[in-house]
Amino acid sequence: MPNLLVNIDHVGTLRNARQETFPDPVHAAALCEQAGAHGIVFHLREDRRHITERDVHLLADTVKGKLDFELSTDEEVVAICCDVAPDLATLVPERREEVTTEGGLDVTAHQQRLEDRVDRLFGAGIEQVSLFVDPIPAQIDAAAAVGANCVELHTGDFAEADTERARREEAERLAQGARTAHEAGLRVHAGHGLNYRNFSLFQETVPHVAEVSVGFAVMARAILGGLGQAVRDMNATVNGPLS
Ligand code: PXP
């Protein structure tokens, strides 16, 4: 059974949309851990659109389980990650105009840059350094060649497949990717678009997965699942408790 790490970025998205101090991703991280998450994931983006440096430092101080810091190869963000020294650093591609991470890193095209960042992250005492890659054997082998000790397989194509057949084909690609990574001695993580419906097919098809990172599906369910109670609480505030 893989460990579940919950990505709390979108709590920051909601807070920042109103330029408020709440809801606080640090508070959300504590609730996720209390509810059984093995750890917490966040992505400090160059544009700070959700997680801020204040959040990073508080998360580093307060998260009790595994902390996964997602980052691009940007110099400033790499320096912050080295300073914080999380349990796991996951390098991801990043473009300012994207809505969310789109696809895995092109490791074969950026070997030197990635090798430098992987070295620096290990040099800061971080024990697991992972590259977010599509389930393509050449990219996975390149991740091992630049010195990473984990890969996170991008599950976005699997999640977005619009027919049952396409979804099964994507699950098979992920399974092959996981075998390639395992044979190369890499720890296997996976994430992006995993949800309450697609997880069972993922799990029964893809071997060797030590950890999954899930964000959007959990936050979407939290909002709708908590909405009834939030309205009852507001009604009690406006009208007094129901007798
Ligand atoms: N893994 C990586 C590398 C990501 O960038 C994201 C999205 O922030 C996730 C996992 C989680 O994806 P989702 O929010 O769709 O569960």
C-alpha cells in the first residue's frame, strides 16, 4: 500500500484569492495529518501564487510526518529548499502561465542543470530527491543518470483519459514506467489527477509505488463535504441555534 501525502497548495490559492490570512495551509496541513495523511506536499512556485515563504517555514516547523517540497530548478527556490531541508525535494517543470504542472520534466534535454540541482539538494542533507517525469523509460533512466534517488510518475494522462480503454492503456504505461524505475534502483512515487474514482485501477495496475501525492481531489471534496455544516453554522450565527 502506498503512503498518502496530501498537497495543500489550493488552501493557499483560496486564501490568496481574497488576500486574506485564512484559510491557512499550515492549519490545513495539521488537519490532514490528524486525519491520517502520511505527510504533506507543497509547491513553492516562482510567482508564489499559493504557498508563500511564510508558509514554507511554518510547515517545516510544524509538519510531523514526511514533508515534500516541490520546486522548479530556479536558483532562489532551490536555495530556499536547501535551507529548509525537507524530507523529500521533488523537482518539477514550471511555466508561469500554466494553471497547474503540465507534464513531466524533460530530463534528457536538461541533464546538466538537473544534475547540478540534484547535487545541491543532496548536499544540503535532503535524503530523497525526486524528479517528476512522464512514464517514459528514457526519462526515467535519465533521472537515475543525473543522480536522483526517486521519480514521481506523472499520472495526469491516466487521470485525463476519456475512455476506459485509454485509461487502461495509460495505467499500463505507468506500470511499465514503475518497473523501469524500480529496476534502475529508484524509489517510485506518483501523482497528478489521482482521485476517489480512478485510484483503484491505478493501484491494481501499477507496481512498486511507495507514495502518492494527491491534492485537488481532496480539497474539492473537503469544500463540498464541509459546505452543509458551514451553512448550518452560519445560520446559527445569523438566526441563533435552532430550538
Ligand atoms: N504531483 C505533482 C508533481 C504536482 O505538481 C501536483 C499538482 O500540484 C500533484 C502531484 C497533485 O496533483 P493533484 O492536485 O491533481 O492531486
